Amino acid sequence: MIGVQLLGMVVGLAAIHLTYLYYRRAQFTKRELYFWVILWVIFVFVSVFPKSIWPVVDYLGLSRPMDFIMIAAFIVLFALTFVNYVVNQRQGRKLEKLVREQALKDLDKR
Amino acid sequence: MSKMVVVVVPAHNEESNIRKVVEESSKHADRVIVIDDGSADRTSEEAQLGSRKVIVLRHRVNLGKGAALKTGCQAAVALAADIIVTIDGDGQHPVEHIPLMVKEMMANNWQVVFSVRQGGDRMPLVRLWGNYFLNLVARNFFNLKLRDMWCGFRAIRADVLPVIDWQNSDYSGEIQMALMVGRSGLAYGEYIIPTVYSDRFRGVSIFHGLKLLAQMVIWRIII
């Protein structure tokens, strides 16, 4: 096992531990726990057995597993950026509405 | 028939200036609404003059100038204002010009009046150029022919507020409001005031200007 595989495994296992910890602290629901654990188990599996994704790499017409991982990582990053932006905007609007309503309540008291 | 004039003052950490601003502006308006935008100092307390003319509303957290202006304008509409005059809380605007500004607005049948800073203190060179460039972009992209788009001293007829509804909560909300005036074809004019700079290091920076420029391009596409 080469260093990068070992690192991938350690990161994945640490993430599973943290996911479980968040679940026990009631910060994650059971659904979130399953989702993230499955995701991290796949991550650990691919780190330890990189050749396991060859069928997917062949199917997509790529030359190396690393190309697949890079492409998948970029897709996930872009998707996360978009989701974060949308959630952030939504929260900002909600906060603004709430703060404004509170402020205008003081006007009603006069 | 005389119009009800309400002054809206967005303020953030202005404890040293706000009292004077409120005292002076209340001499020239029917009501003054101060929006303390989540200040960490005594802005709210300083703005309270004990006068029925003055209303202090407080944002529990700092939302930005655009959001504070929106809250102030909504409050002014709730008070049945006919004309809303917006001024900054740092004392940069000569509030004694409010009656003249309103008079000119009525005489020319303008729906919005923007002030133009000329004479008085010298505007820092970077801001002068930045202002010039942004005005140029606004002119070409939004058909808004203004000489000083950054100046927050404005008079707005309350009935046109729904037309110029701005969404940005930060300083750019004020610019968005101006651009909406250009896009919606409202009647607007300019009113000259003297330039006053109390603190050269406050307000918008060159980075704000660049960010705003990018936003203006996006607004041009989506608005």
C-alpha cells in the first residue's frame, strides 16, 4: 500500500468517526448519517483498491483512475459551491426579513 | 397642499455624529427615522432626542446600508410620507438643503432627486476617478445620466418606491436603487451640494468599486 492510499484511508476513517460523533450529538439525522457513512466507505474502498474503479474508467473512456477522481472531484466542488451559494442567499434573505420585521415592530409600538 | 417629508438616516457606529445629524435634519423635516444598523456603540441612544419627530429603529444585527435604507423607507411609507429624503449618518450631507431640494423636486415634477457634490472639501483622487468611471458605466448601461452616483443624499417620492425596489443589502443597494431609476424611466434630476469629508478612510474602497463594477455588468444582463 503506498502512502497516498494510506492517507486516503486515514482521512476516510476519521470522517466516518466524525460523522458518527455528529449523529450522537444530534447534529445529524439518521438519514444524514447513512448518506455520509456510505460516501466515506466508498472513499476508503477506492483509496485501498484503486483498481476497483477501472470498469467505470473504461466505460467513460478515460485513461487513468486518477482522471476519473479529478473529474468527479471538480463536479462535486462545483455542485457544492452552487448549493452553498443558494443556501447562503436564502439564509441571508430570511435573516434580513426577520431583522426588518423586528425593527418595524418598534414602529408599531409608537 | 404641503407634502409630508420624512428623513431616513441609516447609521452604523455613528455615536459621535448622529445626534447632530438628527437635531439638524429634524428642523427641516416632518419626521426623522434613524435606522441603527446593528451598531456596537451608543448610536441608538445618541439618536434619541426625546422628540416625537424622531423615531429610532434598530436592526439587531448589521445588515448593511441597503437593508437599513429599505427598513427606513418602509417605515416612512407606514407613516404616510409623501417624500423620503435619505441622508448618511456621518454628517457629510448639508441637511439645511432639504427644503430647497424638495422645492426643486416639486417645481420640476421630478420623482427622484440625486445630489451632486461640488466645491467644498476635495474628494480623494481615487474616489473621484472611481465615481467618474462608475457614472460612465451607469450612463451607458442603464441610461442614468448622473454626475455623482455614490452620494446618498437623495429625495424620493414615496409612491415610486415599489418601482425602484432594490435587493442588495450592502452599500451596493444604494447604487442598485439609482440604476433602477434609470432603467424604469422615472423623472429624475440633480441638486448641487457642497462636498464634505469628515473621514477619508471610511466609506467605500477601491475594492468595493471593482466589485460594484462587476455587479453592474451582471445587473445589466439580469435586470
